[in-house]
Amino acid sequence: MIDYTPVVLPNIENLHEIDVYEKHGGYSHIRKALGMQPEDVIEVVKKSGLRGRGGAAFPTGLKWSFMPKDNEKPKYLAINGDESEPGSFKDRQIFEFNPHLMIEGILIAGYAMGITSAYIYIRGEYEKWVQMVEKALKDAYDKGYVGDKMKTAFSSDYTLNIYVHRGAGAYICGEESSLMNSLEGKRGYPRVKPPFPAQYGLWGCPTTINNVETIANVPLIIDKGAEWYAAIGAEKHPGPILYGISGHVNKPGVYELPSGMLLTELIYDYAGGLPGDKKIKMVIPGGSSMPPLRGEELEGIRMDAESLKAAGSAIGTAGIMVMDEDTDIVRILTRIAHFYWIESCGQCTPCREGTGWMLKVLHRIMDGQGRMSDLDLLENVASNIEGNTICALGDAAAWPVKFTVQRFRKELEEYIQQTSEVAA
Amino acid sequence: MFTEQELAHVEELKSRYPEKQAAIMGVLHIMQDKYGYIDEERATYVAELLELPPEHVLGVISFYEMYHDHPTGKYKLQVCTNVSCMLRNSDMVIATIKERLGIAMGEQTEDGLFSLHEAECLGSCGTAPMMSVNKDYHENLTPESINAAIDSIYAMEKSNNGNS
Ligand SMILES: Cc1cc2nc3c(=O)[nH]c(=O)nc-3n(C[C@H](O)[C@H](O)[C@H](O)COP(=O)(O)O)c2cc1C
Ligand code: SF4
Ligand code: FES
């Protein structure tokens, strides 16, 4: 175990209450930011090395710099709290335990980019957490930290309104362009890119989309400085990460630790290892759409974008799903394929047809009707989806299938051999 | 169809956006929570409130999982069967409910109180297995806690009926 004190989810009782948050320095970071030039705020975030926590690990400061400066139109910020990728349950912790850190991050980001209004998009099922965020927001409005009263509270010219937008159950709405359509009151179909959101986003205006956890890191960077932040964890992907560990471990949960932790250390030292000391068969390191890893090949793999890429996977949402040696991977893969089939919005043929096809083949294998050639077929269908669709849900559907077939070929062949009536 | 208070809420929702169409999801949530489902008449009412074509409202209702165009049980038991929950025995959750209420996935009890649904990941993977009962999350489920949750609903229903 390493020596680390959480900063995103610090161990402070009732930090979700505005008075407690203030007592611990809350809302002094936006004050500090307002004393800087907006470009300098972006510069600090760039230097910190902060990268998005929503899945793609895109550099946050760089993303902010895409927003046009001289612009007559309103500018929008959308905070992505859709959190629907299976295995991800971290943003919920911020809503519940440190909502003001997120709100303060939104204010700082808003000032840096000259944002007119910001929306926090929260998945519809999180009704309880929607209420928590709305309560925190109301308290911040009442104190004058958000909205027109910022003028007096911070004696600044900059003001920002922040609103909550509640989703209604659609995984695809976590994809940023779908999220914007959903916010506009439409069905959540992803948009073709370009144009990119920074040019043509919400209501045709420049828009930035950031994940909840990403934005919650911002006040810390302004407070303690880019150098402090850049020195935490992995050099190219620094900062604290909320690792969500689930599945076959003794102590599942969200663990805040530096980026670049050894996967094995997280599983064994923090999450308490596997029940019955079983071996690991498979780990999915970043939510169900990331390529699965073999249990016996985890040694040395670190949880940061570069290390995981080298290992043939990706960090995604840092939601780590652990499966022991007795896990039926055909059933797991079928369940994953079912998810992407259900959630495909159906706009692109490769995604709509491909997800259905993969599911059908997997069901066939599970039902004892699999053929050896089905494995090649699965890989083939997956490859035809990958890269051929409007949004990345297509890749998200293809990767688990493609990489499970590649990396667990022997197990899958054995499965077919043993269960199929028509194996040949 | 909406009370004055609900209409005030609609106005507040509209004020959040540059275009009132964006308030549709919030308005549909009010409708869904109030009636349990949104039929064509209710959808038309929402369309009029927001000055939208009724087809648009119907399209939005069908796109999102949480809006229903037909009634479900008064208590919707949504059991997550996605990977992290499956790994922690969501099968047990379904079996326990089946045994207790005699309903399978997609079915409803005869008294109309409960319906059983398969849910996708609800963001409780660290406290799996889980289900939601309407808006409440029930986590780290065991056969005992599932039965206790059902007991408390029966008890609440009984006392509500006694009072009326
Ligand atoms: C199918 C799909 C679902 C996604 N779901 C989420 C989500 O729930 N939350 C999230 O922050 N990002 C999600 N993303 C990524 C977003 O499109 C976007 O990259 C992210 O919100 C940007 O924020 P960041 O730069 O701070 O990471 C999803 C992407 C895809 C393709
Ligand atoms: S890739 Fe799938 S989810 Fe994305 S736009 Fe195409 S059909 Fe819809
Ligand atoms: S997999 Fe069941 S809550 Fe996430």
C-alpha cells in the first residue's frame, strides 16, 4: 500500500454541506481563478497534465483551448454525469460526497472558456443523486457563488448559471454528441463529426463536454498548482483517479489513488484479493467496453493510459471488473454483447446489424449449437463494426468480443468442444 | 392534467434552457412519476405545453427507457443483471423474487403491486448485487434483505389502505 491522502474524495465528514466545504477552503479557488487571466487558467490546466476521466483520456486544457475566444454566440459547458458504462460507479461518489468540488470546477472552467451557461447531465436513474446535486447547487446559488450574485460575492464581472439536466435511461446519451441532442430535448442520436462541439455544439453554439470527475480535479489544480498535480502518479497521465473495483474481489468499491497504480496492487492490496483465494481468469480494466486482459498476464500493468495501451487495453472509466478462474466467460461475453445490442441507437448499419449478429452467434454457442468457425465469424463481424460507425459505441461493442476471442481462444474452443452438439 | 404547482415546475424547467423544447425530459419525468405511464393523451398534453408536434413527444418517450407508454407494477423491481452484478449472483436476486412473488422477468403480480424487470448497469457495481425499487436503490442484496424490502412494501400498502 502506498502513502496517499485522497483529495477528490477526502475523508472529511459532511463535506457535501456547503459550510463544511467552505471551512476546508471551498470556493476560494474560483476566487483565485477570477484573479487570473482566463488564458492563464487554461495554461495551468494544460501544464497540470489533466486528462479526461470520461473514457478517452483526452487532455483537458487542450480541449478547452479549442473553444473560440471572440465569439458573439453564447458558449456552453456540459458536464457528463451519465455514468452508464457497466463497471463504472465513481461520479456518483462525487455527487454524494463532494458535489461542491464539482460545482467549483464548473465555475473555474466556465470562467476560463467564457461559458454562458453550464448543464450537469445526470443519468435518470440517479434520482437520489440528482436531488443531492440540486441541493448543493441551491446552497451555492443562495451564497452567491453561482448565478448573478457572483458579482457581489466575488466582486467579479463574470457570472455563470448552472443547471441540472436529468436523463431518462439511455447509455448512448453518455456519448457527447448524443448527450447534446438529449439536452436539447431530442432523441439521443449521436451526431456526425465534424463539426466538433467546440464549433457547433448545443443549440449550434460552441460547447465543451467534460466528465464529472475531470471537472472535480480543476479546483485542486488551481489551489495547489500545475506542478503539484503533474507530480502525482503516472507522468503522462497524472493526478488522482477514482478506481472502481467490482466483481470477484473481497472489498469492492471506489478507491481514490494516484494514476498508474499496479493493477495487481489495486486488486490484491486494496480490494482485498479474490474470495477463496481463487486465481483471476479475466480483468476488464476500464468499464465493459475496454479490451479484457488475461489473469496471468497482469504483472506489471499500470492503470494509466500509456501502460494500458501497451498492454493492449485502455483506461476507459477506470472501472475494473475482476473475474475469477471459475467464471463462465461465454456467459459474460454474451451479457456484454446483449448490452451493446440493446443500447445501439440503430443509426449505422454495421453497429445495428453487427451487435445483433454477434449476440446471436454467442447465444448459439451458449445453447450448445456453436461451431468452431463461429469464433472467426465473431472476430470478423467485430472487425467490420470497428471504425465504420458514427460514434464510438460501435468500437465499444466490437472490442470486448474481438479481444476475448483473440485472447481466450483456447478456452472458447474448449467450451465449444465440450458443450456443442455440432462442434465440428 | 397538471396541477398549478406542477405547471410552475414546468415553467421553472423551461427557464433553464434557451429553447423550451429542452424541458421535455423534465416534463415527461413529472408525467411519468405522477401516472406511472404516459399514454397518447398525456403525450399530447405535453406537446401542447411545449408547443411541439405530438410525434416528437412520442418519439422521445420511445427512445428513453424510463418513460413507459403502458402501465407497470406500482413497484417496479429492476434487477441489474449486467457483468458486475452477475459476478456477484444477480441470479439469486431473480430467483428470490420469483419464489416470493411468483413472477418471472417481465411479469407482474396479479394485484398489480409488483413488476419484475431486467436492468442494465445502474452504477452500483461496487455494491452488487443490486436492484432498484422505483427510485430507491437496494444494494448488497441477500435473500433476507430482498424479502425484507418486499415485506416493508406490503406493510406500507396495508397501512395506507387502512387509513383511507
Ligand atoms: C457510447 C459512449 C458512452 C459514453 N458514456 C460516457 C459517460 O457516461 N460519461 C462520460 O463522462 N463520458 C462518456 N463517454 C465519453 C464522452 O463521449 C466524452 O468523451 C467525455 O464525456 C468527455 O469528457 P472528458 O474529456 O472529461 O473525459 C461515452 C462515450 C461513448 C462513445
Ligand atoms: S455507432 Fe451505434 S450507437 Fe453510435 S451512432 Fe452508430 S448505430 Fe448509433
Ligand atoms: S453491473 Fe450491476 S450496477 Fe453495475
